[in-house]
Amino acid sequence: MTGFDAGRICVKLSGREAGKKCVILDVIDKNFALVTGPPKVTGVKRRRVNIQHIEATRERVEIKKGATDEDVAKALDRAKKTAFMKSEIKP
């Protein structure tokens, strides 16, 4: 199991965005993390999610804690992971 840390790419497991990928911006506490898609890339809005509702992948991008959506989009472009982020997974 990979750890939850800033820059880790995850898949949302529940809710209306289930199956879409997101990037962890910050871990709030042992139960919640702040994530974003960003919306222009995957459609996942910046929000707090329960850690039990996301599953970490092996992929990650280099971002600072609390990065803006634009910073995340640029980091995904640099890492050539934009296409990977757009592909959905059936939860």
C-alpha cells in the first residue's frame, strides 16, 4: 500500500466523481485529505475527501503542499501524466 502524501495520484471510489483520478494536495488529519483533479483535467473539484473514499496509485507528481490547480496541471504536463489522469477506472 502506497502512502498518502502531497502529489500522490489517487482514484475516487465513491460519490459522483467515482472512478476519476485526483491528486492529493495535503493530508488534513488521519481521516481526511485535500484533493483536486484539477477540474480542467479530470473534472474533480478541489475538496476535502475521506481517505476511505480514495485509493492511492503508484503514480505521483512533484508539487508543494496546497498547490494551486494551475500548479498541479503544469506538474501533470511536465510529468506527461495528463492522459493517464483523464482515463477513468470503473470503481
